[in-house]
Amino acid sequence: MNPIKVDVAVIGAGTAGMAAFRAARLAGANAVLIEGGEPGTTCARVGCMPSKLLLAAANGLHDAHSLAARGIEGTHALEADRARVLDYVRRERDHFVKGVLDEIKALPDGMLLRGKARFEAPTRLRMGDDTRVEAKSVVIATGAAPSVPDELKVFGDKLITSDDLFELRTLPKRIAVFGAGPIALELGQALARLGIEIFMFGKGGSAGAIMDKPVRDALIAALADEFYFDPDAKIDGMSLEGGQPTLRFTSPDGVARVERFDLVLAATGRAPNLKPLALENAGIELNEKGAPLFDETTMQCGDSAIFIAGDCDGARPWLHDAADEGKLAGDNAARFPDVQRIERKVPFSIVFCEPQVAIVGASYDDLDKPMTVTGEASFENQGRSRVMRQNRGLLHVYADAKTGKLRGAQGCGPAMEHLGHLLAWALQLELTLDEALKLPFYHPVVEEGLRTALKDADRKCYEERSETPPALPSAAGC
């Protein structure tokens, strides 16, 4: 047995693990990084970056086709060479992966351990049959993997996940997409805009993780204009017939249909990679799904010397939060038992379909509805949005009815990645509606839609208090 003794052992070399490892070393700890799979991070290899590359290509073609409405001819003759598109995506993807691999290769000898780790005891890890790692503290940062419902496995080798999609050498004519979350919406729309016939099947009426029904309905309506999209699908049968995935389902208008596809894409979410860790030996409390209970302000599991960060904790599955959590976990693992708490950043997520989706701040379901006002702005007639021919979507902002303090927002529309940032910053700074409305808004910009929603909420706040709102500069007429 090869014994290794360190201050901090970090399991997983993804975004959170790398951040934890760097933070532990910066704090002066002797640390090792353990990786049992392919290094390169989910974001760079199969997540954020390749999906945005595919979207960029698809949106470019879509935008070119849309030029005909502006009097520019010949654009409908453009078409995608799908094999070349995928080759381009992989080459650019590999550029991002290389940056991560270069950082790992630069680690001093002995700091990267290759192999799968499992707990033998709370601070003792076993790797294979010949290595044991004794650590003063441990950071779990094992990420997540695609979660595939058992019923979809009937499609055999015609079933792929988002991890598989980017390795295809070309794309077929018809693909069924299961799921209506961020991954499904981004990839499904990208494929549709590249000329693939897409049928998207959701569950329970959800779309893009939006909980506010009018906003969700606006998103569904916009996407359903581009491809078949049923967010509450009634599947009557699934089979593989003559090598083709075959679906029997009832469409929203009550019509029974049978459709055959070339591939089925399971975009039904990701699940934490925790089973191989033998957490039953870690001496920590687990929830009903087998994931560790932890404090989001420290990333500590109970009062143990074990910390967790990134997608494997099931809390905030976004890269910026994985990096923040990794840094916090690594720093606290190095200083254990002198653990420090921090105030976490405002929750913030974006879906990069069109219209884009932004969800910021307090969970919609957690809002005290009687004490909350909702400001609304439609993008249907918003000036800059109409100029760009992207005038679809709806924005809702939420504020405390008595104080006017911003609580959160959910919206779909153009440039939501930018409006979402403005809202996240305003929430982080704890601004009220009055304070936000005193900030400058240029004309003509999409941000004027945000101003409309803020003004609507502000007016409702003053009505709630039976007061007259202060005079503000008038909004531009368009």
C-alpha cells in the first residue's frame, strides 16, 4: 500500500475542484488533486462552451435567413454543412479544453493523483488497491453526469446525451429531444436552426426552469413557433422499430400521432457523481437522494472535515457558482477547524436560447406573494427589440410591496444575458425600485424594457402604500 499524507485532498479536477485546489494551496496547505475521469471540466468539454459554439453557428444561419424580411435577397439559399459545423465546434471546444489541460500539466509532480477515490473513513481515501490518502480535510468536487430516465433506454444506441452530441460526425434529419430545461432548450433550438426537424417533449409543463407562469408561457409560445414543443407531453408508447426510435403520443390538441426519428436526445438534467465515493464511510449526514447535507455559507458538511463544491452538491449548477464554491471550500478545508462564513452572491442563471431566459434572486416559489409587487414589461412592442426583430418575451421583476426593495426577476426576451446582469447587480447592492430608476437608461436600447418593468413595480408599490410616486424623467416614447 502506497500511503500519502496531505493537509487537503480534493476529489475532482473540474471547475470547482481546480478552484478548491488553488485556494487550499494559496492558504498554505499541502494539497493533492484527485481525478478519475477525463480532465478538462464539464464547461469546456461538454457544457457551456461547445453548446454556445453550436448555438452561435445555428443563430448565424437563422439570422441570415431572417434578412429577407428586411429586403435582402438570396439568404434562404444558405444552408448548413452539418459535418463541418460539428467539426468547427469540436476544434474550438478543444481550444478551451487545452487551457484547462495546460494548467493541470503545469502542476508539480505528486500533486495530481490519477484514479477513482472512495472513502474508507471520514478523512481517509482509497484509490484502487495500492494507494491510500490520509488528509486532514477533504473537498468533494466530483461534478455531475447526464441523468437518463430508464424508459428512454429502449432506444439503445439511438439514444444520446448532451455529452455525446458534440462527438457526432454529422447530424441526421429528425431528432426527438426529451427535456425542457436549459440544456434541452439550447441544444434543441440550435439543432432546429441548423435544419434538423426537432420534436421536444417536456414534463409537467416546465420550460427553462421558469416558475412564473406568464413568463413561462411567453417562452413556450416563442419556441413553439420554431419547432414542435410540448412541455407537458403525453407519451403513449416508445419503441425501436426497424432500427428507428418510434414515439406514440397525443399532441396538445388531442390528436394521436406516431413519429419516427433518427436519434433521441436525452436532455433530462444532470445528477451528482457521488455513488463511487462510498459516502456511507464518510461519517456525514446525507439527504434522501444520498447527497451530503452542507452549509452554503461555508460548504462544510455538518461539523466534519469534509467540504463539497460544484455540481455534485445539487444546489447551484452554474460555472460561476462552482468556482465560488470551490474557492470557499478549498480555503475552509485548509483552515479547518477555523471555518469562515461568507455571504453568497445573488442566485443568477441564464438560458441562451432565443428568447433568452434570466432568473435572478429569490426563488419565485419562496416569495411572500401578498407582500410582493410584480412589475411587467412585454418585448412585443419594445422599440429596440422590434428593430432587431427579436420582439418576443416577457419580463417580471419582483419587489417588496412596502419597502420597494428588489427581490428578484424572471424573464425571457432579447439580451436577457445583459438585463439579468443589471438585475443581479442591483439585487447584490440591495437597491430599491426608486434607487434603480434613478440610474441612467439610454435610448434606444433593450434596457428600456427593464426600466418599464421597474416603473410598473414602483407604481404598484406606491399604490399599495396609498402614496404618490416621485417625479421621474419620462421614458422615451418608443
